Amino acid sequence: MTNLKKARQKGKIDDFIKEHEADPEGDLDKLDEVIKHQDQGSGKATLPASSRGPSDD
């Protein structure tokens, strides 16, 4: 069975879709919960870019 990452790398998205057409539908509530949990659990804040000092050119 082809996974999505390999299908994208090989340009075979159509084959991936055909393989997975019969898959049962997912539970969107569970998916949303997982996505929210991953987002909150990262604990990493984005740091601002450092400023550049005056150029010596």
C-alpha cells in the first residue's frame, strides 16, 4: 500500500487515491482533536528575527 508521502514524491497521487477510495470515512471530530492537541502541545513560541546592525560597507 502506498502512503501519501511516497505518492507525492513519485507523482502518483492518482494511484494513491484509487488505492484508498474504499477506505472508511474518518472521524472528523477525532481528527480535529488530534490537530488541536498537537498545536497546543508543541510549547514552542516563534521567536522574532534578530535585527541587523549598521552595515560597514
